[in-house]
Amino acid sequence: MSIQVSPSPIPNSNVVSLTSTLLDRDDYLTELLNQVTATKTEGWLQELRQSAANWVRHSTIPTTREEEWRFTDLSSLRKVQFNVEAGNFASLEFDILPEAANSRLVFVNGIFAPELSAVSDFPSGIVVSNLAGLSAVEQEGVRQYLAQAEGAQEVFTALNTAGITDAAVVWVKKNVVVETPIHLVFISVAGEAATISQPRCLVVAESGSQVTLVEEYTNRHRAASRREDAKSAKQEGVYFTNAVTEIWVGDNAEVSHTRVEQEGAEAFHIGKTAIAQARDSRYTCHAITLGAKLSRHNLEILQTGEQTQTTLNGLTIIYGKQLSDTHSAIALNYPHGTSDQLHKCIVGDRAHAVFNGKVFVPKPAQLTNASQLNRNLLLSSKARVDTKPQLEITADNVKCAHGATVSQLEDDEIFYLQSRGINENDARKLLINAFAAEIINKIPVPSLREILLNTVNNLKSLTNDE
């Protein structure tokens, strides 16, 4: 038996081939699927879910034998039996960004929380709502985009689609400029048993529009104690967040997107961000990763027209025994495209950071200008990083560069600061903060910049070589 899979516009992406897994039914994955599909929906949404579920039933959870996952071992995930559980909305605290005080959607364990949300500060021509709150006409529009982005068949993305019951929807009409940032908050609340939640987000920016998004993943205790040392703050139990965000950027549209992941110390987080960029569009992503026992972010950009601008800024800060994996893929399929990527990792204790960035420049993408740099700062002799920036170029008239650096804090820099009356611990902290600030200071929301800078400053464990 064979099932034909159409070629992916992003070569070597995380799509799982059905033909290679049909005979390898994954009982653990099947049980997860049964959990997330227990609640039924109706109409086109149920059809979409059923199609994704059929794919998942014949897929397997990736192992380290697969090239795309060889540094990220999911065996610890497979040891946990996860259940779907509605979150308790009572007594939840989180940072309300002043710039987005009346422009936020909050979801708890993937379920819309209207009492925590505030949607009133928008001009005409923009829709910010959960999927269930949309009109029939608006839902019909969503149908054309939901689960249609590149990489929809990747196993965790398909699992999310198979369990969709609601979603955060941001739709900006043609030529509408949204001055107010939109804050999408996804809070996880673990129960007595381990829980799984599957947040879903769809953003459509029509031609000529502009919008700023803040997408945040956190848990109850981190949200309430963000300004404390995260290592000493009270933590949630074990839970799994499997998140998917699709962003469609229309002709000459502009989207500024900040993604913050600060899950609990025992959490698992796997996220997909899929972006389609049309002609003359501009997309900027600031991806900040601070939490979770094991986290993975798949960031995939597909160019669908000429002269696009793509800017990717990433910052990973981990310690203890955390593992954080960032995989990005940029497919520049048309001429005059520009991409600029800078991803930084700060790794302490016995933590392990992984970065794999791919930029594809096929023959039609002449006059492309692409750069990619991964810079890593190791704070401990036992910290580890695996980095693999990649360029795959078949066009002959392009300007492309990539690179990676791995370093430690320099003794002479610490000594210089000590000679100016700063003790060693504060000197190390100043150097770490300066390394992180290059990314954080690019975030366009001032209050969020301040929160993140304070968070980094209070991570006391990063100054100790354990």
C-alpha cells in the first residue's frame, strides 16, 4: 500500500512520510490522538480534524535516528501519559502589557477565557476573536487559511489540527494599520495528572496592512512570579503544550511578531510557526525561549512572491538540565528576496541548546540577499550546544552568508570590570545581560522589553558555574 505525498516547497522540512511509517503504528501517539479528539465538532472543522487524524494514525513520534531530531530525544515525553483537562480560570495572574490592555486574547489549556480577555481597542477592519466567536461569514474566510500553511503534515502539527476545537484568530483587512499591539496569551494549568493542551493561532494580514503581535506561552506560577528568579519560583506540574501558529502576510503587508515561551520547569513544549509571505511583504519575528524542560520551535517561512523582507531574531536562555531546540527553514523561491537571521543562545549548568537553520535559494531566486548567524555563550564546562547553519543555493547571482560562534565569558573582560570596582558575580551578569539585550532591545513593545530584561537580570543561576 502506498500513499503519494506531494513535494514540499521547503526541501528537507519536518514532513513525515506516510509511505515509510504505515507499518509502524505508534501506540503512544494513537493514545495521544484519542485524548485530543475526544471532543467532537461539526461541519468543515470536523472534516479538517478527521483528515489530520487519519494522517496521525499512520505516523510516528520522531526519534534521534531521524536527522531533523538527532539531538532532541523525545523518550522522556513518551514516558508520560497525558490527559486533556480544562484549565481553572480562577486566581490566574499574568502580566498585562499596558500597550495591549484592551487588545488581548487569553486561553487557558487551549480554551478561550473571555473573563481574562479584553478586546475593545481596535479600528474597523480588524477581527480579533476566538474561532467559536466568529460569524458564519468570518468562519468561511478562516476555512480558506486554517491548516493550509506549509508543513501541515508534520506529526505534531497534524496532531494539533486533529484536536482543534477553538483558536485565536487575528484578521487585518486590506490597508488597515493597527497601531495597538495584540497580545495572545496561552496559559497552562497542570492538574493532578499530566495534561496536554494544543493552542492554535491564525493570523491573516491582507495586502497593505500592518500589525504587531505578541504571542506568549506561560504557566500559572511563572505568570505570577515572572520577576523572581525562575529557578526558585514555585513550579507547575508536568504538562505538554503542542502549539501551532499560521501567519499569512499579504502583498505589501507588514507583520511584527514576538513569541515568548516561558513554560514550567517540568513542561514539554513543541511549537510550529508557519509563515507565508506574498510579494513585497515584510515579516519580523523575535523568538524568546526561556522555559520548559524540553522545548522545540519549528519556524518555517515560505516566500510566495518577489521582493520579500524576512527578519528573524532569536534568544534562548536555558540552565539546569533544560534542552531547547530551534529549527528554522526559509524558502526564498522568488527574486529580490532579503532575509536576515540572528539567533543567540545562553547556556548554563548542564543545559543543551540546539540550533539548525536552513536557507534555501533555488535557481529562480536570483538577486537574493540572505544572512544567518548563530552566536552561543556557554556559562559552564558542562553546557552543550549543537549548531548547524545551512545554506542551499542553486541560484548564481545572490549574496548569501552564514556562520556560527561558540564562546565563554572572557576572563580579561571580567577582570576589566573588576578593576572598575565591580565584583565578579555582577561582572558576569553585566556581560550576560549585554549579550541578551541585543535581541531583547529589538522587541517593539517597551513594557515587554522591560519585563524580559528584568527576567534575565534575575536569573541568578546563570552566574554560577555548577
